Amino acid sequence: MIDTMKKLGLFGLGMYAITEEKIDEYVKELVENGDFNKEEGKKFVEDLLEKQKQQQEDLEDKISSKVQEVFGKSDLASKEEIEALQKKIEDLETLLKEKGEEVVEEEKAEE
């Protein structure tokens, strides 16, 4: 599933690059044909790219939200949960080592 998400992300980036290139070509044609002057063409490209950027951010937010929803429904542990468990294990290992040393010292004292 993660591979699919990566592929979708790469596809989106590829579409972004292709679209920007096509927009530039289209606007150049419009300027050459006299439909736009250079300044209008530049403004048109900036507006389109800004809208495209916003749409891309919206899409990324939706994908991220959906991925979190899917992982939330699964039985997979989150990074935070794994880190908390690792901390508990470390604390228990430390405690076990301390208690083990106490037992050894008590046994030596009894001898």
C-alpha cells in the first residue's frame, strides 16, 4: 500500500512538471498570436501555477488524511506507540538489572 502511495505522489509530481511546461508553451503561443501581451501572459501563468499549487496541496492533504484513516483502522502500531513501548522495555531492562544485582549482593551477604 505504501508503494501505491509513493507511486501516486510521483505521478502527481510528474503531472505538475508536465502541466507547468504545457502552460508555458500555451501562453507563449497566445503571446505570439497577440491574444496576450507579455505582462498579461506572465500574470496568467502565475495565476494558473498558484491555483495548481493550491490544488496540489489540497490533494496532498486529502491523501494524507486518507492514509491516516486507513492506518487508524488497521492493527498497526503508530510510531509514537512503538517509541513508548521501546521506552518501557528500556526501563524494565534497567530495573531488572538493578534487581538482579541486588539479589546477587544479598546472596553474597548470606554466605
